Amino acid sequence: MKNKMIILLLMAAVAASCNKYLDKKNNTQLIVPNSLSDLQAILDNADQMNNSLTPSLGETSADDYFLERTIYNGLILGYQENYTWRYYFFPTENDWSFGYKPVYNANLALDLLKNIGRDAQNTTAWDNVKGSALFYRSYNFLNLLWNYAKAYDSASAGKDWGIALRLTSDFNVPTTRATNKECYEQVISDTKDCIPLLPDYPQAVTRPSKGAAYGLLARCYLSMRDYNDALLYADSCLKLNNQLMDLNGDGDIPAGISASYPFKQFNKETIFYSEMDGFPSFYYSSKSRVDTILYSLYADNDLRKSAYFKRNADTYQQFKGSYSASLACFSGIATDEMYLISAECYVRAGQVEKGLADLNALLSKRYKSGMFDPVGSISQTEALDTILNERRKELTKRGLRWMDLKRQNKEGANIVLKRVEDDGTYTLLPNTNFYALPIPEDIIKLTGMPQNDIE
Amino acid sequence: MYNKIIILFICLLACHCLKAQKPVSIHGIISDSSGSAIENASVKSISTQTGTFSNTNGFNIILRKLPDTLLISHIGYKSEYAVVKNTQPLHIVLTPVDDQLEDVDINTGYQKLKPNEINGSYVVIDNRMLNQQTGLNILDRLNGVTSSLLFNVGKHNPNPQSNTGITIRGLSTINGPLDPLIVVDNFIYDGDINNINPNDVESITVLKDAAAASIWGARAGNGVIVITTKKGKFNQQLQVDFNTDVIMTGKPNLFYNKQISVPDYINYEQFLFNQGYYDDVFTDYEHPPFAPALQVFEDKRNGLISAEDSASQINALKKIDSRSQYTKYYYRKGVIQQYALNLRGGSRNIGWLVAGDFDKDLNNLRASFNKINLRFENTYRPVKNMTISAGVYYTNSTNKSGLPDYTTLTTPDMQYIPYLNLVGPDGTNVAVPRYYDPRFIDTVGGGKLMNWNYYPLEDYKHNRYVTNTEEILAHIGMDYKIINGLDINLLYQYQKQNVKSSNIADTAGYYARNLINQFSQIDPSTGVVDYIIPMGGILSQSYDNLGSYNFRGQLNFDRTFGKHRITAIGGMEVRDEWEDGSSASYYGYNADPLTYTTNLDFNDYFPTVTGDYELLPGGNSLSPKTENRFVSFFANASYTYNRKYIVSGSVRRDGSNIFGANTNDKWKPLWSAGLGWDLSKESFYHLPLFSYLKLSATYGVSGNVDLTKTAQPVGSSGTNSLTGLKIIGIDQLNNPDLSWERSYQANFRLDFATAKNIVSGSIEYYRKNGKGLYAPTPFDYTTFGGTGTTITANAADMKGKGIDITLHSNNISRALTWTTDFLFDFNTSTTAKYYGSSATSVSALIGNGTSIMPVVGKPLYAIAAYRWGGLDAQGNPQGYLHDTLSEDYNAIQQNAYNNGIAGGSFKYIGSATPVTFGSILNSFSYKGFTLSFNIMYKFGYYLLRPSLSYYALAASGIAGTDYDKRWQQPGDEKKTNVPSFAYPLSAQRDQLYAGSEINIIKGDYIRLQFVNLSYSLLNNNSKRPFHSVQIYVNVANLGIIWRANKYHIDPDYVNTIPQPKIYTIGIKTNF
């Protein structure tokens, strides 16, 4: 009896001490990513790759909206400063951290991909992971550059500070700040590398595709004021998708343009889907009003007047035209933007007719049927002005205006921003240092990276 | 089921009463060794359990038959048995006990020990002490009667294993779980502690130091609470205990927190309204509700009502106070009824216990709770040297929700409205602004929608949360004596708890009406309504299943060889605990006849009446299964020489699957060692004052595991509802070096007793060192992005030290007995090492005190405050920048953050938890009456009192304590410290005042925790059906006797409402 007991006890001990017993995963939902499909799933996680992530502080600093003074007076610490181009610091969860979230995931996928061989069976999947990761990283680098670095200037790009080029998921590698030149070169070369790896059309527009990569390059070159290359890639992008929604009636505008949010999410114009982060919220919430000058630019027959805006009781307009079908501001790549890049670049290259053709193709879908007079027979300068105005009107609240202000001022547009408040009048002069927004102070302290000059 | 058991009990009782009897009367005297008579000694017949008390003339007792055995017992003396074979008078001599504590069993969960065999630090709360307090929760009964155990009140901690609020000897961790390990009988208990009925508990042992607790290994760092349940015994007559009581709770005092008066608040709203503060609310396309006064102001501005009408409407509103309304219509007196029946008995080879409990609770918000517990415990001795025990503990409880807490009845912007009528002039329950502007919902559907109002006094009837908890705790064990002194013990326990939560919302309630309305598709031309959500109720159900099994094999050795005594145990155990669940929603639900729909489209967006596109809420989901496994090996041994010297030690290794990455991390030896010396047994010892004196010292280490932490780079998976693609989210940055927290503790203990045990007790001094504690180490979030700015690492250290003193004195031991239990505890727990911004920035402590904020060298719960420079001539608050007065509030905050204390903007105040605490329990007994009352005290800590923030007042409708004392005109700055109102609102200006040193109060207080009065009647008359009856009355939460603050604030309830007084009346009978 007693011997049997001891044997039983010993057997239990041996069996249980077996490490296998302790190798049991402690949560069935926890996944240690290691397979290609896991890596693809990391990149498919729209909440960490697309939704509410691209920087918004440029948009909050730009001139497409304003706050009524009562609202301004009610803003808390930092928000007033941000709205009026004064130094601010938002600790913890902020624009910077949102922007680097997709960068981490992309880097993790790239790092883990090194452990997985590319073979005949997995070529497509492997390529898609690699191409997607490169795209996501570049896409977010570019957005961060537009906000946190000076406008690209080929003359000074080698000296101007860019952003932190994180190229690994290992948090032990210290973060350093690269120059604008290094940053833009990285974006361009990675995006070019991903083109052959990506499919022409994605399974869902939250995923990168060849079209998205062309669009990203068009955006990138445009912001560098390299209009020839921008034209080239906008054109390639439109070759894959040149569909436009007709505001007079379209399957992607199911309830008509007067609906609260008229445009379907993932509509036919969307090539790549992303949203600006909702931080701070005053730039897109019910607090925000559309700049009155901008609103006055829309003609009466322009259907965007009803599709984009809603009149408030205080007579000012509120924006409702996001391609997110919600309050969140769509910041992704869409065909309308490509038409406008193409139009602008043609005109800048002197091919005014071709440029206007692109513009008219877009506007014909934006005006009431039969009420649209195509733009024609105007000078290069007039054509450029018209296109830039149309760009602002079409792409309002897309996270592009801050970049446009920067590059247009570099071109000599001399746009002065001004906010008049109870506590003072604030102006932002063209090409001033504040166009490179302050990097969060805690990051500066932790990493020792140089802060942007704040006047 | 319940009825059957009662019938069974009645049958058993009937059998018991039918025995043949031949009574005889016996006389005896009881004295001590000097011959003086001992009064009030209990004399009890073993066979019938009837008894009496002695007086100076001895005692007379009627025995039903001879022979019989009498048990004579008296506090402070060893109990004696006297065999009665004939009717001769008896003379019984009682001898005083050396050490009264020797009678107490210390159950560590692995072995039962006598106090003089152990070097570690423990405290035993026996049944008598547990019954000093009433209520449904067993752990609550430890409050105020347990040395070194503190209930932290008003503190917040996000860790999921921090539910009890109990700390033993202060804190052992900064970010890890705070709960002590709860053990029921032999195994860790992870179920709902409310399942354990206090009537089924025999005693509780609290293991305090590392030597006592380290046998429990990696989860024992916060101390261990071992709950021992009642058991059947061999050779015991049938015993029936019946206990019932009624507990009544008063209404809470909603006026305890001073608030801005309603007329003042409406004037305040008017001012803000005139400034345009609310303008965006009126134009908000989401149509939020707003306070009734704002509607009046808006109507007047729009010319809809005249100035006179506006004034009269406003005056009417100013007469309403929501708190009166809630007190009158919302709250009721709460009533708890408890019934407990316990039968036990045993023969030579079988000991058994059957118990049934029923609790019924209707609280003051009309939530109900019903619970049934059933217990079966059996011990068999099938052959010599072997015992087998088996038992089942079954719990079934049902909780039905009542009214929601009134502070949650806010608008979606968290605005509380202080002037709401809940009942209209005609006595009907009225709607309040809650989710939408009432005028919007009146018109939006053009009459096609259901009523969209929210009725607070009606809604709870139509939106009920019903939670049913069922638990089975079953165990089987075998003990076999191999040779004399060595036995083997095998134990297995299985636990399963199923919690089913249902939310039944019918169309009379807001929840269902709101969803149906939101998704109603009204054809603008025909007016036909298409209901995406079918008309009818909504049933949401979720199931949460929790289970565990434990197996333990253990060898026990206990032998005495002359002057040498060795006790040792060694063994291994396996524990597997898991949890999973599921949820589902049913629309168009009707219970009888059963109808429901499941084929709703949960994947597409639908346009809503309020102008959004939304997904239907609900749908079916499965919770991931979590499973934690532990394998442990343990041993401890103690060697006693000549009953004077004790050397002891323990070792334990734990493995777990929580840290999957690195196998080396899975194994972690935890150990302890101790020395003890019974000084009073030495031949040279001759201190006449102390008859017993023992010194002991221990040192050891135990662990603390956060079951939610993991070292692996893990993601959680799912499906994106829009794209349908499989997704993985990396939730936390992996740290492959993550390990368990370690808590080292040294303990020095002195036990003593004076002659005849008039005063006995212990004094202990301990030092704790927490090493490798989990700490969110700030990291460069550029590397990971997202929401986190820190990574969890074993990066922090802490230091604690303290003194525990317990004293028990028998002040009077005559017909009247008076005993006093005195508890004194001193503890400090400070951060020793921490990284990141809060580590050196004392400014993080400004306005803090309710959560753990690690600052090196400061207590874990600590508080700091802005220096206060008074008000200027305009009533603006003034702070300091270095040593100059300043009104640059932004600069003051920056200066505090950047320059710390040296910047001169703020000062460190002190600990925010009591450094010194304890209690004094006095008990008086005379004849059958016992009166006891407990006084608790807490000293040496500071709190921030609620004051005034204009910003918060505008945003939330509360937080206006000091409003009537505010600066209003020049000269007021000499009389008040409350800043003037200024617009635009400035959160920083408000923060300076609210967080300044003038609003810090001392927390010190003395409180009368409870008073307990009982009357016991022992049976001297065999015709009565019972052996003893005890009637008791208890009053708890009697309030504060003394407090250091002058604001009449109860420091345990600074921002909340104090617990109302609780009255209990009950009866205990023994058959």
C-alpha cells in the first residue's frame, strides 16, 4: 500500500514537471506572431495601421477651419497654444506616438520576415507582406515629415532636420533624427522597392497596392516640389484607377449628398485608406467651423457645397464630407487627389490644356449636371491658381493643407495665417520655423534628439 | 431542494429527541490549586451537551444517564474532563494555562501547527472574533480585529487582482497585484469570495511574514489569508446549530458632500450661458441634452418665452434639489436576512457535517441578492492508520440589479444636473434629460418613433441585469500513516464556477426603445417605418466559466526523540486554473411565449435617426480561454531542542506557463529560515512578571505574480469587421527579461505572557524589501508608437518597515469579566528605486493620494501640494515661482514639473495612507450578557479635501464645495482663500487653488467601528429543546469619535458618501 502511494506520487511529480505541461499558452487569444499569415494579420489590423493614426497637428494648425471665440476661450492648456502657433507639449498619447504605431508594426513584420524563407509556395504572400510593410512605413514617415520637418528644399535638405527614421522593431536601438534628405530618400527608395511586390489592386483598400505606392510617390514628389516625378506617378496611379464618384448620383453616395455623411467608406475613389488621429478633437468635432473664405470659393452649382458642409444654427458651416463616413477625417490616397496632382503638374510643366482636362474631368462630377462650364483657354498662371484653389476645395480636411501651405510658400505664395482672439492676435508668416511643429518634449528629453526651432 | 433539506433536518431532530432518559442530579465544586472556588466555569455533559455555570458554591447538573463525562472549562485555565460514574459529589481542580495561545491551531494550508512550534508571524482570528461583526462577506469581518491588516479605503488600482482593498503589513508591490493570496482550507481560492458563507467558517489564519507565507511561493508576497471551514469530528454527539439574523442598512446621507446651492448653480449656468459657453451644445448636431435652466435661457434668447415666464420658470427650478429627490424617491432602507443551519456528528470511524445557508439581501437601491450554500463534509476511517475525507461546497446566488447609482445619471458629456424632479406634481415618475435634447426627440421622428425619454424611477424595472453564480468546490483527500510519525497525504480539489449574466431590456425601458428608435428607417414620402431592430425586448446574455483543479501529494513527518523534536513536510502540487466565456444577444425578445430573432445584420452600417451610420450592437462572441498552470515543489522543516530552541526553514520552487519565453524564468526558488528561543524555559530565567517569553527571528522571500503580464511578444487576434480580414494587434512591447516580483522580509518577534495570562501578546518588528518589482519604465515611444509610453520591466525596488503590537488582557475575571484586545500597527512603504519621470519628480504627487505614485524616497501613497500665496486684490489665487508670488499658472505648473521642490512652487506633504493604525476591542461579560465594542484608529496621513474648481463645476455640475465662500468683492481676500470666479475658465487657475496646501487635511481619526451585545442562555432544564441560545444585536458604522480635520470630513470617504449605519439583530441556537 505504502509503496504504491509513493510510486504514485513520484509518477505524478515526473509527469507534471515535464516542461510540456508548462508550455501551454495561457490565453487562446494571445498569438506569438511567427507565420506569414500572422505577419499579414499584423499589417491588416486597420486600427493600428489605418484608422485614426496619421498626424493631425498640421491640420489643427492650418487655415481650412476656425474656432469661434467662445470655443477658443474654453480650450484647455496646450490646445489654445496649438491653435495659435505657440509652443505646446502634449505628453503621452499624442500625434507623434500615433504616427509611429504603424511604423513599429511594419518594422516588426520586416524583422520577423527575416526568419521566414521565400519559396515557390509562398511567393505572393511573402511579397505582399514585405511590400506592404515597406509601404506602410514610408507612408507614415511621409506624413510625419510633413508635420515635424521643414518643407523640403533641395538646397538645404542635407542640413534640415527630418524625423526619426526607425528601421527596426528593437526598442533597444536608440532613436536619432535624420536629415530631410535622408528621410525623403528613404521614403522614395522604399516605396519604389515595394511597387513590384504589391498587387495592382488590393483585397481591401486598407491594404497597400501598386496604385497606393504610385500615389504615395506622387504625393512625396509633389511635397518636394519635384513636379515632373509627381506627374509621372500620379499618372501611373490613375492608369490603375481613375474612377470618380458623380455627386449627382452614385452608388457610393447611397442616401444622396444631403445625408449626414454622404460618402460610403471605402468608396471607388479610395486607393488607400487612412484617417487622421482624433487628437486634439477641436479641429473636426462640432466645435470646428469651415473657414468662411474657403466656403465662399464654392460656386452655387457646386454640389460639394451640400455634400461637404452642413449649416449650423450660428450660420457657419460644419464639415461632413469625409470619405470615412464619420466624423473621423479621411487622410488616405484617393483618385480625386491624383487628378489634381496631375493637373497641377501638367500646368506647371506648361501643358495647360492637359492639366485643365484633368481638372475638368474631376469638376464635371462635382457640379450639377448640365450646369458645369469646363475651365478653358486661360493662362498658365490663371490655370495654376484655379487648380490650387480647386485642390484646396476638393481636398479640405484631408491632412494635406499644411503641406500645401509649406510648399506653396516655398514657391512664393506668401500665405499669411492669422487668428484674432480675445487674448491677442496671432500670425504665422510664410516659411517660418513653426511650420516644423514641435516634437513632444518628453521624446526630446529621452532621446536627446534636437528639437525644432520654436520662434 | 431547499425544502427537502429542511424536512431532512427536522427528521434528524425528531430522532434525536426520542432517546430514553433516566436523569440524575450531580453536585460538584470547582477550585484552583489553592482551593479558592472558581466562578463562572462552564460545566457541560459530553453526552447531552447540556451544561451550567459554577458559582462560589460549585454547581448542580442534571445528567440523563450514567456514566457520563463532564467537560469543565474556564478562560485562562486548562479544560478538564471528569468521568461521572455515580452520584458522589465531585471536586475538580483547574490549573491555569501556561500560554493561552497554545490552544489555537494555526492552519497554514499545508499543516496545522501550535504557536510555540512556529517562528514565523501569523495571526489567528477565531470563530468568536469573526462573529463580532456581521454581514455577507467573510473578509469584511477581519476589519479592525486583525493585526497588521489594513483595509485601504478610497484608493484606486487598475490591477485586476486588486479587489479586496486589503494590505497586510503595508504594500509589497508598486504595480503588481495588491490582493493577498486567499486560501480556503488547503488550496488557493480564485472564485468569488462572496460565495464563502461566513457561517461556514471556523477560523481564519493570516500569514504575515516571509517565513509563514513563503510556503505558498510565488503568489504569497502580499501575505496569505487562510480560511478554515467547519468540519465534522469523530466521536461527537449530533450537534445542530441554527443561526439567523436580520441586517438593516439606513439610507445614505447624500448631503454629506457639501455642494454649490441650486440657486447659485443656476446663476452660474446663466453667466456661462450669457458668455456663450454652451453655444456649441445648442448647435451640436448630435443633439445632446442640457440642463433645464439652459433651455429656459435659450428660449428667452430666441424670444420663445417672455422675461417674466423665464424668471418664474427659473425660480421654480431653483427650488428643486436633486439630492432631496434621490433621498426621497430613490433610496430605501436595505434589509439582509441570513439563515444558517449546521448539523454535525460523528462515531468512532465517521465524522460528518451537513450545512445549509440561505441569505436574502434587498439593498437600498432595490437590488436583490439571494444565495444558497450547501455543504457536505465527511471523514472516514476505513482502516486503522487511514482517513479519507471528502466534501462538497455548493453555492447558488442570484443578483438582480436595482436603480443605478444616482451619480451615474449624467448626460453623455458627464454633466450632472443638481436640480431634477423625479416625480411630477401628479405623483407619476417623470423623465429627465439624459441622452438627447427632449425637444429633438419629440420632433425627430415626426411621431413615428417610440417615446424616447428616460425615466429614472421606472427604467430599472425594464432594464434588469440578473447575474446567477453557481459554484461547486469539491475535494477528496487521503491520509495514511506509514509509520509512527510519518504519514502521506494526498489531496485533490476541483472547483467550477459558472456565472450567467443576463440583461433583459423590454420596450418600456430606455435601452430597447433607444436602439429601436435609432435604427428606425422612416420613408420620408410614405411615413412607413422599417425597423432594423425588431420591435420587442432585447436579451443580452453572457457566460463566464472559471475552473481549477489542484492536486497535492505531501509527506508529513513528526517525531520526538527525547529532547529532540523534528517536524517536516515535503511534497509537490499541480494547479491548473482556466477561464472562458461567451456572449450573445437576442432581439425582439419575449420570454413567454418565447420569441426572438437572431438573423440580424451585425456587419453592415445602418443610417440612424440621429444622422450617423452605425453597426447594430451585440451579436455573438466567444471569450478567449485563459489557462494558467503552476507546478510547485515544497518542503519545510523545523527542529526543536528541549522545547526551547527552534530552527526552521522552508524551500519552494514554482513553475508556471505565464512566462513562456524563457524556461529559466519559470523556476524560481523561494525560501525562508527562522530561529526561535523560549527564554522562559531556561533555568536561569526568573523574571517574575513574565511567565512566558519567546524570541524569534525569521528571514525569507516570497513572490508576487501578475497573471496578466507576459514576457512574450504577443498579439491578440480577431477579425476586422469592415474588411473581414484576420488581424493581430501587438498590444504590448515584449520584454523577454520579465520575471516575478520578489519580496524579502525579516521579522523579529517577542511573545510574552504575564503570570496567569493576565496580559499576553506579541511585539514584532519587520523590514520588507521588494526587489525586481514590475514597473512601467518610460521608454522612447517612437520605437513602439500607440498609446503606451512605458514598458513593463522588473525595474523597481521598494522598502517597508513596521511594528506590530498585539495585546490581550484579562482585566477582570470574576462574575464580571472584562477583556481588552489592543492592536497597534506602524508601517511605512516607500519607493527605493524607480525609473522615469515620476521617480524624481515629486510634482507627480500634487493632488494625488488615491493611487500609487512611485517617487523615490517617498511613500507609495503620498501627497504634495502647491504653495499657497493667498488671493490678490481681485480674488485671483497666487502661487509661487521660486520665492516670488505669481499668477502665471502655466509657469507654476511648468516650474513644478521641471524644477521639483527646488522650484519653490509646491511642497511635499506626506503619506496618504495611515502610518499608524489599530484598534481597541473591549468585551464585558456578566452572567449570560456580553457587550463588546471596537474602536479603530488611523493616524499619520494626509488627504486632499474637495474644494472648488470652476472649470470642473462647468463641465460636470458638481465640485462646488466652497462656492459660497468665494471671493466676491474687494476686501474678501482678507476673509477667504476661495478664488473669485473668472472667465474664460482656466483649468490651471483652478488647479492651483484645488491642489494647494490649504486644502490638505490630516486624515487622523478615531472611529467607533461596531458595538455588539449578546445574551446567552445555557440550558439547565432538559425539557427545553435547546442546549444554548444566544441573542445578539450589532450596530456597525457608528461613525467618527474624533477627527483631526475641521471640515467634518470622514477621511475614509473624502469624495464618496459614508456607509450608512448597519443594525443587526440575530439569534444563535444549539440543539
